[in-house]
Amino acid sequence: MSFKLSSPAFAPNGSIPSKYTCEGADISPPLEWSGAPDGTRSFALIVDDPDAPDPAKPQRVYVHWVVLNISAKTTKLPENAAKSGLPSGAAHGSNDWGKQTYGGPCPPIGRHRYFFKLYALDTEVKGLSNPNKAQLEKAMQGHIIGNAQVIGTYQKEKK
């Protein structure tokens, strides 16, 4: 069985509903996964946008959500988990707004891709408080035993 990540809110490579963006309620979408590798002790989640600020001329990867130490027994995050409560033991890291929560898609121009990346780790991440993406990635080095991703897209409504 392969490690898979999906969202009941949008199809792979499909449009993310505005409810989960800055134009809507800005809540985290539901996520579900299966097929985690044997030996998984925890999961880490990173959601980022490699198309910032303009998909025609991307200049940086913008980080929307960082979560670490999701229990290996967990197989889903419900809608609005970022605000209504992560599973016991899980913790937010810092996104590129400097906040410890989910920040939904809010592209200034064009249709952007949002990569929801789930990492299966052979350990829990220790000694980090509100890590950013780079700090979490460094802590995960040598401990990633599997990864899964789903990509959603979003473009602001024309006013």
C-alpha cells in the first residue's frame, strides 16, 4: 500500500474552494491519509506555494502552514483543525506571516499551486518551539521514511 494524502475538499491539482482562502473563512481544509510506512512515529505537515508572487516569474516559496509531531495513529485532520485544535501532541510551527496557524491561499496575481506535503518520520521532533519550515526540515533530516503530497490551486476572484 502506498502512502497517500488527499483532501475531500478538492481534487488533486484541482481548485481549492474559496472557503479555505483569504477570500473566505480562511480555515484549513480537511486532509486524510493512508498507507503510512511501517515504523512511523510521527507526521509533519508543510503547506507551501512555490509560485509567489507571480506564477509567470516565481521569486520565492511562501509557507502557509507548518505542523509537527502529529501522532502516528492519526489518519486525518478535520476541516479547521488549525483553529479548532490539532490532535493531542501536535504543534504548529511558524508560517511566513510569522503566525502559528494556517494561512490560506491569497495569491496577488494568477493561479498558484499549493503543495500539501505530509512526512512520515521515524521519531518525534524534539527541542523546537514554533519552528519555521527550514528549521523543521533540518530537524527531519535523516528521519523521513515516507512522504505524500496533494496539490491544490487557487486564483483570486476578479472583482
